[in-house]
Amino acid sequence: MPRPDRITLFLFVVYCLEIGLFLVFAPWTVLWDRTLGQLPSQLLRMVALHPALRAGITGFGLVHLIWGVHDLTLLLSRREP
């Protein structure tokens, strides 16, 4: 039976990979444009749809992906006693 710390690490890896993929791809989809295009403030809408903000969110997603892959390698390299 896996130890609780291995289960926690596995769940953290799944979280990092899922949110990482979401944050990498979501800012560049039509759904992002449609959703944030409905903001009531023109200034807020311009900021939310600006390519620099999208790139920043994508970078944050890449950090999550790298972190998840790193922890996945730790999880796979551990041996059960």
C-alpha cells in the first residue's frame, strides 16, 4: 500500500500538470477572448486581452509544468522500502 506522502506527491504532480497545461493553452483560445471580452470596463478588457498578460499567464503555466515534471521524476525515482 502506498504511503500517504507518495499519494500527496502524486496528487500534487497531477495538479501541476493539469493547471500547467490549462494556463499554457487557455489564454490563446477563442473562449478566452469571448469570456474576457464581456468585461464591463474597456480598460480592464484591454489589459485582460493584451498579449503580454497572456504570455505571462503562459509562463506561469510553464513553471507549473516544469515543477510537475520535476516532482514526477522524484516520485518515480523513489523506491518503496
